[in-house]
Amino acid sequence: MTDVEMYDDFSDVVSSENTVSPQSILDILKKYCETISVFDLMAVNAEMIEESKYVQDGYKKKSHGVYAKYFLGRIKDVHSDDNKYEHDIDKEEFIDAISTLKSYHINESVTSKTKFPLIYGIISIYTTFILEEPIHPVGTPFPGSLYVEEHDGKFYCPVKDANLESPNAVCKMCIAEQLEF
């Protein structure tokens, strides 16, 4: 089983179910979480630290804490999630998301020597389609002292619109709306 096969598994669910059930998607996510070891998480953490070495220190500390907790830490959450989700997943949005994430995974696998592309895909799908939360959690800092915010049950991101045209950005699948500032 290769990491990129996860997207084929999602495609199989989409083609075999009238509606896409969160439970079917969660089962696939759990299967691929089992392929991620603590050593994989450590390697991804080291890669994230290396990639942020030129970022301003104040922003780097805040953002790395959020990414470590919600990006790497959520792998454990996915693996142990035994909740029963009743909502339907929008089939067209899900098809678009798996297409975007599969493309990202294939392109990123060329340069990344870690399981970063797999973890990125798992967490993006889990937060968006299972938890129905923004990919970057509330409080995630962005340059300019801006943060992902929640108001009255709606989520707002300060960089969503700026990234919608990027071919591999998960912003277009994220449920957050653009934060007006």
C-alpha cells in the first residue's frame, strides 16, 4: 500500500456510494494513519522547522506550536476517533478536494522525504469533511498579526482569498470564509 493510494480509496467510496458518508472516509483515514509512526511525526516536525528557518522568530514560535499541535497531534485524534458522524459530505466538493490533494501529494513527494504529503492530506480531509472545521484552527497566526477567527459559529481566515488560485492550496476546500480586515 502506497500513501497516494489513499486517494484511490476515496474515489472508490465516491463511485460506490450515493452519498459520501463520513464513516467511510474516516475508516480510510484511520487505515492510513496506521502507516504513520512516531518517527515519521518526528521527521515531519524536523522538516517543518527546517522550512521555517527564515521566518521571523516571533511568528515562527507561534505558528510552529499551532502546527505541531493541530497538524501532527491530530494524527492521534484521527486514529482514536470513534464518533459516529451523521452529516452528509458534499460529493462534488469532496471529489474536487481529493483531486487537489492527490496532485499536491504527487508533486510534494518529489521533494519531501517524509510523510508530510500523507499527513497533509489526512488532516485536510479530516478537519474539513469529518469535523467540519477550518483546516487552520481558530487562533492560527499569520503574518501581520492576523489570526483565524470564529464568530457566531462561522470561521474566518485572513489569507483565504489570497490563496484560492494556488493550484495545490487547500484554501479552496476549507470551510473558513475570508476575514475582512
